[in-house]
Amino acid sequence: MKLIMRSEFDDLRLNPNHQFEADRNGDKQIVKIYADELLIAKKVTHKKSIRYFAIKQYKDYLIEKQ
């Protein structure tokens, strides 16, 4: 997985064809986004640090702007 921008992560999360789940363990929170049961992106929040990751082909799953 590689780092992506927040706007790209939000675009993946807001896509109605994708599912997401959140998990919290102490100071660490992880939000995972799935497309057809394939993990395509995740957001990791640890204390005040927020990182967004996605698979290499994540642009194939972005919503097309009209």
C-alpha cells in the first residue's frame, strides 16, 4: 500500500459501491474500505497522526467527476 491524499480517500469512502468498517484499539483507529471484498484503502489514526493508504490500482476505483 502507498500513501494517498485525504480527498482521494474520501472519494473512495463516499462511493456507494464500496463498503467500509472502522476499528478502534486504544489510541489507534483504523478505517478500511473494501470493493468486492478486496481491501483497497485504509485510514490509520494514531494519537494526532492521520495517514491514508491505498493499493497501487486505487485510481481504478475513484468516482469519475462529471
